[in-house]
Amino acid sequence: TVNGAATKIGTATVHDDLTWDFTPSALEDGEYAIKVQIQAIGADGTTGRVVSSTTKLTVNKATTIGTKATIDAVADDVSTNGSTITADLKSGISTDDTTPELSGTIDAELVAGEVLSIYNGTTKLGEATVTGTGWTFTPTALAKGAYSFTAQVENVDGETGSRSPAFDLNVQSLVDAVTIAYDEGSNTGELGVRYVMMYQNSPDAEQEMRIGEVEVWDAKGNNVALNATVVRKTGVSYHLPDSALWDGTKIVDGVKTGEGGYAASQETKDNWVQIDLGGYYNVNEVKFYERFDKGSENVRHSNIGIFLSANDMSTSTYTELEASSTASLVGVTNFSTEASEVNTFAFTEGTVTDDTTPTLSGKLDVALGTNEELAVYDSVNGAAATRIGKATV
């Protein structure tokens, strides 16, 4: 039966072992329903004494599908750190959108058994949603890197249409990618926060200084103070580690409960503890925890200034640090109730330097596109951002 019409197409050869075979003349494209039957020699009808079940066969002499696809647009709807949202990206450029929407057209509607597949190079990413001759596709979150998207029509028999022209896209991330170095003025080296000082400043009565735990969170979401080096002001007595009560290094051990931490055993108005982070970091936040099991010591956890700097502050007084151009006071602790277990201080100022020509540097995730450059912008004292130059890549 060819496309619904039953026709005798020949006689099979039956062998001595009772097997049989038959090769028809060249079949045209179409859907076939093949049956064999036993009938009288020379009979020319479709009536048989014994009839087989139907075996279906589709003949399609074409080796590829003729329907062609194109990628017409890729949309970016993500804004990171104020990046531009672009509804129509161009091939070969960069984006920070890890799930950009691809869209396009096909030159004919799909037929039964056909799908539109989206590829990155030779890797199939998935199948597009097709409506009429239009389609859209949003990939699963893409890792940072270079991508070359193509689209092609495929069917259940493994036949394929021609690939669309490639749409190239670079998924980049510049978050926390800027390092600043300074080589003039009072210091040289990388610019960032390395030292965090907890400096007691008791305006009235002398008091013992207490610190439970200190966390320093960078822009990547890491507590960079964890297990860092801790030093204290000499000449001020404190509870020794072998007392089983206090250990200065425990203010950075990640444990915010129990009796661990730092405690001076001498009442003063001028005491400090400094953390050396061991490297330079883009710091967003400092968290100061009181010793949780000593709520009655709230006042001893209070009036402690939190200073951040790229430089060692151990030789400076509180007053000198307040006036310093290379240190930033982010806040002063205040534990006034039993429930006040942590003080949080945001840091958005950046580190201060007297170098007027610092060197900015970083690293891209992917090479720039042909028509791209890495521009550098600055907002001075809160004013609108202004382009100050182009980086060498």
C-alpha cells in the first residue's frame, strides 16, 4: 500500500529452505505498508489465501532537510554593577548575562517529527520553542567563556538541515576583577585592605577590652579573616590561653559561641588588637561579635573603633588613625542590650592612597571581540561616571 493505495509490486523468490526474498524496483518517496500473501500463480489481485501483517516503510531519498534556520537576535536582560541591558546583542561581543535569550526564524514551518536544535560548536544545548516560523531558546546558565551558537532543523530519523551562520558570544565577568597598585607617595604595592584593627577608645572610665569573633567579608563572599594572624598591643595584660578562657587567635577561628576570643585583664582607655589578612582584599563588610556567653560584658565589647587599611597600623594611636589618609574608620562598636550579639559595619569607601597615578589591572575571562575595548570609568566624589581611558589588553 503506497500512500493509501494497495498495489501488487512483484513476486518473491522462495528457496528450498523455505526462506524468501524480494527486491522491488526503485521506490519513489512515500510511506509504504508492505504485506505478502500466498495466492494462485499468475493472480493479479490483492486477495490471498494467507496474508502477513503489515510492515511500514518510509522512503525519503533526500539526505538532508531543506528547511533553513537563522539566529536573528540574542537578548541580554541582566545588569551587574550597572552594566547595560541590551535587547539586541551583536555577534562577537561580550555579555554578563549567563542565560541570554536566542531568537530567530526558519524559512518553512516544521513538519511532524522535526525539531529545531541549538548548538554551541558541536555540543547540542537543547531544542528551541518554535511557533510558526519563529523560535526562541534560553540556555541553561552558561559558564564564563567563548560560545559559538548555531541552529539547525533535525528529525527523528537523524536527518538534518544546514547549520545557521554562527552567532559568537563571550560570557564575561568583571566582578572584583580590578587590582590597584600604587608606586608613589607614602607606600608602594597593591591597594586593598590587608589590616583590620579593633582599637579601644573609652571616652570615660577605663575598661577591659573584649572581642568574641571578627569576620571580614570580601566582595566575593569570603570571610578573609578566618585563621588570619592576630597581634595585640604590648604592655597590656590579658587573659592567657592556658587559662582555658581566652585566646586571641580564637577571634578568627570561625567559632562564635563559647568562651573563645580575646580579653584584656587590665582596664585601660587605649588598647588594640590587629588582624593581618595576609593579602589585599576588596572588603565589603566587617562583623564584630561579642562573647556570646558573657552578655553582662556588653560595655566591654563597646567603644571599639574598627579601622581598615592596606598598611600596618600597630604604631599609630587612635587619634592618628582617625586623621590618617591611609586608614578608614568604618564604625565603633556598641553593645547596649543582652541580645546585641553582633555589630555589622559596611565598607564602601575603598582604601585611601596619596598616589595620584595608581595602576589598575585585572584579567578578562575571554578575549575581547573584534570591535571591543576595555574602557575605564570613574565617579569622582559621587558625580556621574566619566570615561578616563582605555586599558591595554
